[in-house]
Amino acid sequence: MGGLTLESLNHDVLHQICLWVGEKPHHPKNGTNLITNPLDGLSRTSRRLRDVSMAVLLRKITINGDWTLAVTRLEEMGKNSSVSTYFRSFKFNLDFRIDENDHPPPKELVCMLSTFLSSAKRLQKLWLVIPGLYTETFASQFEKVNLVLPDIKTLVVGPYCHFAVAICPNVRTISVNGYAWRQKRRFEIALPNRCRTLLNAARNAPKLVHLVLHEWYIVETLEDVLEAVPGIRSLSLAGEQYEDKLPDLLTVISRFTNLQYLALNDAIYIKLGDQPTTPDGTAKSGLHRKTDPDLPETGNQCIDPVYCTIVEMVTRACKRLKVIRIGKAARAEIRRHSDGRYVEVAWYFEEEHDLVDFP
């Protein structure tokens, strides 16, 4: 009997192997290759492995850099007819600084991007970041060709890329591009408030469920969110600072009647106001704490009393809330009676991840 070979495995097993091999792609420093995944080497060993691995190799495509590199990458992908069939996630991240010597995007780049996106029959996740002064150039081209991406469920946008919301009629998650969202860029001073322009676009996203922002939070900002998307079920407030105290912010957050998930930044950035805490962090109402029984003892001991106070305050204000995330690792699940009254909080500590995520 001959030994077991990769060729002798069935399709499903080979697919799982390809997923495992391609889990951590290698990105060359020059960033010029379309396929930079170690799976590429394995896929070249046989035609069958090539066929099976293609869906994994091309499921996520990223373009970083400047205008010239973007043109090169789009030209490469245009030569590969399999790209439009397999890719599900596209990150177009031209987050470079501009100055008076920079030139606008080449006309062919704008046309190539709209053509490439038009061919994306199964694209589900889109990350779109373009220097703010030139977003209108891309927006005009997308409108000209009547670009529509009905399968997009997750959309991440940079400043002034709010026009992308209109081409994704079924989007369920809208997120800004993390810390870079708030960075001040020269020559963009005269442009409108980036948060409000995004919220105005989100008004016309009927299936929106989850919104991720990255701001200096004040009551006025949250009022704008409430006015634009009052029915969202999930809200992530990433950022560096909460300018107003949490009790004041909760007067607005509590008015999101469908809100079930709330993610806040790390507790060190949250101003609690005059809220007392007991030595073990439990609130005076008798809210019970409970930790994941599968966690090691060290994990069960690391609940910061401040975190418990935050959860107590938020839970009392938001009657339908089920999950509160604080920072990058702590998650509190709210257990309630059938009548809506809560009885306990179960804490879980997970791997750190950004509130602004693009899996």
C-alpha cells in the first residue's frame, strides 16, 4: 500500500489544509506582489492543489501605498480572471500624507478601481481609504458608472469616504479606519466635519446594525449619532478620550431603544463622575459578579472595580443591553429576568482586539 499523499485527500480536507497554511500571510516590504501568501508555494506543487487553494489565496486582497503602486496592483489583478470569482475582502488603503507637491490620482487609477469593483460579484467586505482632498474624484467616477455593491456587509471608510455607503445598499456594519480617522491632515482644514458627513450617509443605510466610531466623545457627538441612526443594535465608541463624563453620555446612549451591544474604550479614558464603589467593585444595588468558570484563577481575579462600576452605570441606563465591552479584552454579558431586570454580570476576558476591526 502506498503512503498517504496530499493528492489522495478529499477536497474538504485539502481546503482545510490550505486555510491553515494561508492563515498568516507573508507581506514583502515592497508590497508589489499580488499573492504574498506562503500558500502560494504549496499551490504550485500540483494543478489540484492550485485549484483548491485559489479560493484561499484570493479571498483577501490588500492594496497599500501611493497612486503608482495602486495602479500597478490593479493592473496585476486585472490580468487574473480568477480574482473576481474568489475574493471576498478588499482593502484599498491609500493612507499617505499629501503636500503641495502631490498630484491628484491618475485618471486610469480611478477608472481601474471602479471597473475592478464592478467585477466583484461576491465581495462582502470593503475597506476604502483615500486622501481626503481627492475622495470626490472617486465618488464622481463611482456615480458615473452607477457602481452598486449589493453583497457588501462590512464597510470600513477613511475620512470623507462616506460616499461608499451609497454604493453598498445592504451594508450592516459601518466602521471608520481606527486611529487614522482622527489624524489632522494638512489641506483638509476647509473640508466638512468628517463624522457628521459619515452619519448623514449612514441615514440611508436601511440595514445598518453596527456602527464603529473613533472620536473625542461629547454629548453633542452622540446626539448626532442618535439622530442619524436611532435604530442601531450595536455601537462601538473607540477613541482616545471621553470629554464629557459617562453619566452625561449615558443620557444619550440610553435613548437608543434597540441597543444590545456597546463597546467602550479602556476605562482609563472614561470619566465616571461622582460614582461610589465598594471595595470589591460591586454596586450598591447588589449586582452580582460572575466570571467565566473555565478561566484560570488569575483571570477571575483581574476584574478592575472601575470596570464593574462602568457596567453597573451602563446597565441601569440601557435597559435592553446584553453585552458591554470595555477596552480590548474585557467583555461583560448582562443576565436578565424575562421582565428585563438584570440579575448578574458574567465577565469574560478574550484576546486583545481593536474595536475597529476588519477580519
